[in-house]
Amino acid sequence: MHSQNSPAPELLDQAFKALDGFQIEVPSWGFANTGTRFGKFVQPAAATTLKEKFADAAEVNRLTGATPTMALHVLWDLPNGVRDIGELRVLESRYGIRAGSINPNLFQDQQYKFGSLCNPDAGIRRQALDHVLDSIEIARACGSRDISLWLADGSNYPGSQSMRRRIEWLEDALHTAHAALGPEQRLLVEYKPFEPAFYHTDIADWGMASHLARAAGPQARVLVDTGHHYNAQNIEQIVAWLLHTGLLGGFHFNDRRYADDDLTLGSIDPYQIFRIFHELQNGHELQSGHELQSEHELQNEQDQSLLHAMAFMIDQSHNLKGKIEATVQTVVTAQELWLKASLINRELLARHQQACDIVAAEELFRGAFWTDVRPLAAAWRAARGLAPDPLKALREGGYVERAAAERGSRSATVSSYA
Ligand code: RM4
Ligand code: MN
Ligand code: MN
């Protein structure tokens, strides 16, 4: 008999599998100074160099055991392109963190005022495409699988641009970019319905992103940023459709209340992330054909490969919370919600669904969400040699104070994100 405080062995086993299979990528820009369009609040511990971003990512990984890769933004992290790869390699091995997705930057330079890949000026479209091609080259040199494309393109006033022409330009550009991918690489197409353009954006939703991914070629996929939806949109249904059509490439996780708020994952609506995680875990079972069978072992290898094909990334910029603390909090929350979703008895759920027993299905679903999984997560951490409470360990370890003392004098001079 196990005591009330120690979880049952079968449950532990299930939890360990879930957490062993869960990894999430941290964004380099999450460690840098950022602000709002009204101003920037500088933090003395913020990272201002690539080396410092790697050091911070390593600290998060040391505490959580779940973040072995870091997403890079080309202009902010590798301003000299492939010439920066040498330094990157050194940092990767020094800090035990690998370069993750490579993000082209098509929104910062002056020439992009009226768009990048959809700019009416053919010369500017070409420059933007060249930057995407350079980014693919950089990703190849880093050994990075994913090139993650977000466009700020759009228009602010009705009639001021031809939406149709811009679709054609995008199709052409993405097709050309796709042709430059190596066999192991993927092009992830991110959508967003607003900001910085407010009348139309060129890739506004998952339907447009799906079409463009298909038009680009077989190695293109859709990237779902949870902050890039209208209020009340059913994101888990979008996830279910993208899984069904084989077009889901990955996520930028964050939370939002009004717009692209970039709040920490699960801070406003943890149930939504749980519902998305359920679709993903359910998706695996459906795809590997075991949804109604009783054994779970067989799925493990297939599930792992499916999971690894899915890029789980954080896209958050913290300007009020401490950056490393917010990142650790995000990763721990993601692990807890992933674990909760793994507790859903999907065979039983499928039976309730088949019988249209609404309340039983709903209670089973909610029951998993309301389970306190923190003891399971703590047991997993203990078994994997990690700190039982990563946030507490961060506070007690003094890393942030040391970083602030070393970096404090420099951080005021840098621009956002870089
Ligand atoms: C955008 C989008 C991109 C991110 C930039 C900084 O809203 O989410 O993924 O790279 O912000
Ligand atoms: Mn994003
Ligand atoms: Mn965003």
C-alpha cells in the first residue's frame, strides 16, 4: 500500500513517461531587455550578448531538465549570419544547449515599412527573400531543423493594398524558400490576425497558413502561436484540424488576455493549454492507431518521434517579471499541464463520447485538470536528479544576483530584444 502522500507506482510510471517525453524550447529574446511600445524597463540581470543568453538558457535547463534548445532570432543573435556560427558552436558545447529554431527578421529594417515578402516593391521583396534564404543557410550550418517564419506584413487601411496580389507574392516566395531547404529542414509558417498591421495581415489565420504551407511544399508546416488568435477562438479545435491534415509543425506558447500579450503560459487560462495538450496527446493515439487499446507501452517509441516532430517553443518577452524566473515558471507550468493531460483516461473518455454521456466525459476531463500533479512532478525531478522546486532553487542559487552584478552596468544601453 502506498501512503496518501506518495503516488501509486502505475501513476508514477505514467507521469515519468509523460515528463521524460516533454521538452520545450526557450526563446533567446525572452532573456533580453524588452518593453512595450511606450517604454522599456531595463533589468540589470538581462542578457545582452549571445553568451549570456546561452548561460541563462543553461540555467533554466539545469533547473527544469526540459529545455535543451534555444530559439534564435537572426538579427538579434547572429547579426553576421553564418560568420557567427563559430562562436555559436563554442557556446553550444560550453553550455550544453543547442541552437533551436531559426527566426528570420523581416520586420525591423527601414525598407520593410510597407512589408517584406509582400512589399509592392519587387526589389524589397527580393531582399526579404534573400534574408529568408540566408536564414535557411544559417539553420543548416547550425544543424537546426526549423526555420520559423513570422511576417509583420499587412495593411492598415481598406483599399490601400491588393490582398490578392500579395497572396501570389507570398506563394512564390515561400515556394522558392522551400526549394532551398535541406532534406531534414522544415519551414514553419506562423499566422497572426493583427499587429503591427491592423486592417489586414497577409497570413491572418490557420487556413491561410495551411494553404501557404501546402503551396510551399511538403516540408512546410503551420506554427500556432497561442497569442495570435481572436478572443474566444477555439484553439484546440484548430490544433485538432492541423493534426488531422498533417500540417501542424509546432507552437509558440504564451498566454494572453486581450491581444498578443506574451504573458507567461497558463497565467490567464491554464485550462486552454490543458485542452491543447489533450488534443496533442489524443492525436498521437489516434495516429498510432491505439486509441481504444489498453496497453500503453507500444506507443512510446512512436509517440516520442511524433512529439519530437512537433516543435514546442515558448514565445514570451517578460518586461515586469525577472526573465529567468518567468522562464522557469513557464516551463514548470507547461510540465504540470502536460502531465495533467497525460492523466486523462482516453479509453474511458472515448466510451463516454461514444455513449454521448456528456457529464461523465466532462467530469473525467475536468478531473484530470484538477488533479494536483505537483507531487508527481516533484517525484520525477527527484528521480532525474533535478531540484524538487525549480523556482525555489533558482532563488536560493543566487544565479540572478550574480548575473545582475556582472551585467548591470551594460544593460541600459541596448535596444529591445537584442
Ligand atoms: C511576433 C511573433 C513572432 C516573434 C515576434 C518577436 O508577434 O510572435 O513569432 O518572433 O513577435
Ligand atoms: Mn510567435
Ligand atoms: Mn507574437
